[in-house]
Amino acid sequence: MIYFSHLPLEKEILEALEQLKINYVFQSIFEADGKTIFAREALMRPEEMTVTELIDKYMKEDKLHVLEVATFFGAMQEYQMRSYTEKISLNSFPSECFTLAEQKAFIDYFGDMRGKGIIEILGAPYISEEASNAKKKATFRENLMVAVDDYGTGLNIDKSVISRYNPKIIKLDRELISGIDKDPAKQEHVKSLVLDFHKLDILVGVEGVETKEEFNYLVGLGVDLFQGYYLERPA
């Protein structure tokens, strides 16, 4: 279980973090050869409920900021304990961002993350323009990449996310690619998205790749990054 009491954070947030019983696992994001690891995505694993249940609980209690801080500080502890060297992708709520004090505490504790961090914007639960603007400024200042998660669903449903976040990576939702090797409509849609995003120098990733056939077809379309049980399960 991840512990937080030793972190250089303010008393109020530390007390809230200590109520959490969570661990983190990682799933690799592969390049198109299916072997080279581009980054490792941190995934929260609560001990007493599912991730969805935990998010719902904290959203009702207006405490999503606690989970935002927990993800960044908790996942980084696990990442460093595992001695990983690849980029780390950290999930971030579109409604939340660090305070200046939390930004400083993160840098002071974990060191310079320039060029190694990816902030992955989730497609729920709601958008805060203030948080969006703060993330754009912070990621530019710290040379961090922004990724849009689950593109095509939820809040990340269309290309308005490009102006909102200025992402370097867009990850297509599994619904867009599931069974794509047998679905002409999905083939044309994803081909169009790949071409459009590449014109903007945005890397295209896919999530939920579960078969060799899906993987091979998507490689042929020019997709850049791959995640899914076909390549690796979270561990």
C-alpha cells in the first residue's frame, strides 16, 4: 500500500491522503514494433473498492483533488521503487490541477521530470477551464507531454480537445478500434483520424488492443502507440 505521511505537503491534504488505501500498477505503452516501451501508464488500484466506485465516492464528496494528488505522488513513489526509466503517464482529471505549493512539493521531492512525464487527461467527470489553462501553462513550463485519454467518448469526444489542451498524444478509445480488422466503417474512421492528427504532429495511440489482428491492422494504418492485453496486462 502507498503511504503519504512523509511527503512535503500541507497538513490538510496529508490527512485526506492518509484515508486512502491504494496501490498502483503499470501498463506499458508500446511503439509500433510491439516491443519498445514508449511509456508506462500508472493505474490506481484501491484495496476496498473499484476505481470507479472510489471516483464516484470522492466526486460526491467534492474531493477529487485528493485523488489527483494521490495519483501523482503515489504513482511516482511506485515508479521510482520499481526503478523504471521510461516516460511515466499519469492520469489527471479535467476538473483538477495542482496548487503552486503542490507543484513545488512534487518537484522538490521527485526531482526534475522534464521530458519524462506525460499528463493524461481523462474524459470525465467534468471540465474546469481554470484547470485546463493551468495545466497548459504548467506542462509547457515543465516540458511535459499532454495526452488525451479515451478520445471519441465522454468529454474527449471531438477535436475541440486540441485547442483546449494542446496535446502531443491522442489515445483513441477502445470502442473505435475493437474488431477494426473486420469493420470497414471503423477502418475508414480511424484512418481519417490518424491522418488528421499526424498533420498536426500529434502522436496517435490506441487502447484496448486485444488481438493480433487488431494490432497488425492498426500498425498498417500508421498508429504510433499501443496498449492492451494483447501486448501486456497491467502489473
